Amino acid sequence: MKEFIKYLDWVIYQIYPKSFCDSDGDGIGDLAGITEKLDYIKDLGVNAIWLCPIFKSPQCDNGYDISDYRDIEPVFGTMRDFENLVANAKKRDIKIILDLVANHTSSEHFWFKEARKSKDNPYHDYYYWAKKPLNDWTDQFGGGSAWEYNEQTDEYYLHSFAVGQPDVNWDNPKVRQEFCDIVDFWIDKGVDGFRCDVLHLISKDFKNDLKWFGPHFHEYVNQLFGREKSKNLFTVGECYVDEKQITELCGEGRGELKSSFQFDHIFIGSKGRFAPIVTSMNEVVKIFDNWEKVTQKLDVLYPLFTDNHDQPWYNSKFGNDGVKRFESATALATMFFLGRGVPFIYQGQEVGFANSEYGDISAFDDIETLNFYKASVGKIDDKTLYKDINFGSRDNSRRPFAWNGEQGFGFTSAEKPWLPYATRSDRLNVESDLKNEKSVIKYYRDLLKLRKEVAAFRYGQYKSIYSDDGFIAYLREYDDEKYLVVCNFAGDREVDLGFKNKKLILTNNNAILSIKKDRFVQYDAAVYKILDE
């Protein structure tokens, strides 16, 4: 049996702790708030939670700048709160996945505060230093050079992201052991796995592009996760893999990662985060179909996702978040989450949350957005500038979760949250959606229930029937059962799918029930069981 088979039973729900649920009224989400909502998560059909960083941090990049890997950020609670969350999750058979940021620390981490004091400090070699910048790399947040001067040692240190996020030197065996110890600390706390932030950067090749997989990358990942204590963890990398890299990283017996994200369907036609694109779902359909076939051929575990904390809402970017919001959101969910792989759902996409429209920079917090604004203000007109920001800002998906339409939207009792609410929270919230005849949440529940009950959607082979012109049809086959999934993201069409004897078991458009022919309007999704021919 393949080592990843058991993970095909998982449905993972990503939580951005700062914005999920505030239990103590300070305007910031916390661990106790997540614990309060475990039944909501369980009822959705989820059995694993990925928490964005909850470790101690000065929050220059919302927790991805860690100052202590063994302590909880006070705004989120205490270690006891974390242990309580784990215990209550386990009672509901929900597993816990933490976000491991191994490429860099905060500049407020003890290691770096010591490292920058002098060249002979024992922690100096925990980071990358140079008498002058070794190359022309720029940081990934648009802040300028990736090299920052440190007066105390008369050197420059490398920061692939913000100035307050110095890269750690994985070529130093002491650093590698430190991260092994960190992983083991959380295993002992009951953690079931890790999502690994920008892991592809941990081995550096200073003569090539920053995103290059460095010469010792696989060796270092194997040292971290190939050990006896860590080899049974669920691990997924943010590694921007292609077909070759996903095999080398996630192949059977490699002792590296169980899975890794690819981002082809995220960055279609992209000319930068804040450059609005004109594209169609046709490209998304073809990319999805190709990766399903590729990962099946390579026999690797594939993450099925559209949304996360680093992207604007997918349905706003590629679908229809207006009058066809329900149909578009549920068609996307049907195509992705009945495919071959493990589903990742980002908080709020199951409600159909959408991008916001703000015209004042005070409504934004994301460092990448603020850098873009600083570099662009005065150079382009405000209308265009805010159109670009509202299109691409990471704050779109980070705004406080709207549980109801009351003051504070059920997120907090505080007068003001840490980040302004999404501009449509009065209409797009859990309570309102559950009252709708066309409820995205209820559809998600039905979809995930179907996935859980039908083995073919977890273990079955993927067979492409059609994928072009914004239309996709594929089979999931297991033992003697066949199921057909059809999603239409383009114009109305009538097609001959070649299966005359089939039973409709799930759809987002009940009008299909009264149509004898295979006729679909835009954003129709339908799932059929193929009966004996």
C-alpha cells in the first residue's frame, strides 16, 4: 500500500488565526475562538486543521516572522490554550497541522539578536552574511534589495522577504538540528503534521535565482522529515514544484515530504500580484486536468486547492462573485474537491467570501500591499491604484471571518477589529448563507459527505473525458464503480458525454433534473453514478 493512501481520507481546513474568531474581545482572533468553532468545522466535513503560524512573533508579516518557535504568540493565547485546542480537536477526530517557517526567523529571535552582535558570536553563522551583497536579489515583498546592512558587524545579511525576516543558514548543521528539535517539540504536543512555508528556499545557490532549488535541498528536507520520529507526519510544502520536482520531493521512499503545492492554476497570466488579468476558466480547467493525470502517473499525493492566505479569493479572480456567486463557487468546489488528491479548504471559501472594495490605504495591513502602494502612489491615478490593490491584496482573504450580520459580524465584541471587515460582510456571512435557498455552505457539506461516503472519490482512478473551452468532464473509477463529474464554466452547451445510463446524485442546479439531455448552462456542476450499460 502506498504510504500516502491514508491521507486521501483527509479534508484539511486552513485557519488564519488572527481572523477566525475572537474569544476575548480584543479584536484579534485566538486559539480559544478556534476551539469554540470546532463543531462548525466538524459539521462541514473536515477532519484536519492547518493553522497559520501561532508562534511568538512581532507580527511584521502576520506571524511568518517567528521570534520563538516553542512559545505561543500572546495575542492568540497560551500554551494551555493550544493544548486545549488539540485535546478538543482529537475528541472530534480532527488532526492538527502547524505552519513551519524554516527559511527565516524574525529579527527579534534570540538567534539573530545574538548573531548580529559580532562575527565571533556562536550564533553568527546561523544566518547568511557578506561584506557586500553577493548578488542583485530583491526581497519578495517589493521592498528593494534582499541584503540589509548591519552596522555592528559591518556586513550585510540576507532577507528573502521583509527586512525583519532574516534567512537562516541551513548549511550550518547546528541550524538543521535546531529545526529537527523544533519539529520534535511539537510532535510531543500532539501535532499531526506541518505545512512548510517557502521550503524550496532553504538551500541557497547564490549564483542563480532566489527561487532556485539549491544544491542541498533534498538532503536537508530528508534530515528534517526522514527521521524515525518525524517520518509519519503529514507534510506539505509550499515549494512551487513542477512535474520533475514533485517526484523528487514527494516520491515513495524519498523520506522528504508527503505532498507539495503547485501554483500553475493560481498564477495564470500573472504579470505581478497587483496587475489585473484577463483570462478564462478554460486555462484553469486544462491545468487541473493535466495535474490530475500527471500526479496519477507519477503516483504522488496531490493537494487540491484554490484559496489560501496569500491570495485574493479565487472565485473573485477567475469565477463570478456577483449574481452567480453560488453557482460559480460550488462549481469550482465540485471540480477540485472530487478530484484525485487531498482537499484544502481555506476559511470562508465554503461561505463564498469575496474580494473587498476599499479606497483608502488605511484599510490594508499586508506588507506587500503597503510596499506596492508606497512605490505606486502619485505615479498612477488613485482609481487605478485602488483597483489594482483590491484585485491582488493578500488582505482580501485575511479579513475577519463574518459569522453573522450583527455588529462585529460575530467575529469580535471589540469596537474595532485588527483589520477592517470585508466590504460585503453584511450579506456574505455564515448565518445569512445558511438561510439562503442557494447555500454555499450546505453544498460544501453535501459535497464533502459524498466524498467521504464514496470510495471512488478518495481512492479511485482519474480518467479525463473532456477538458477544454471552459468545460470539464472526468471519471473517478474504483473497483466496479464509476462516477462522472461535469462542470461547465463557459457558455450554455449541449454535449454527448457518452453515458446513457447514469443517475444524478449531486448538482448545484436542480433544473438539470428535468432535462433529459446533457445540457448545461454556465457554472453548472453535476455528479453522476454510471449504471450498468
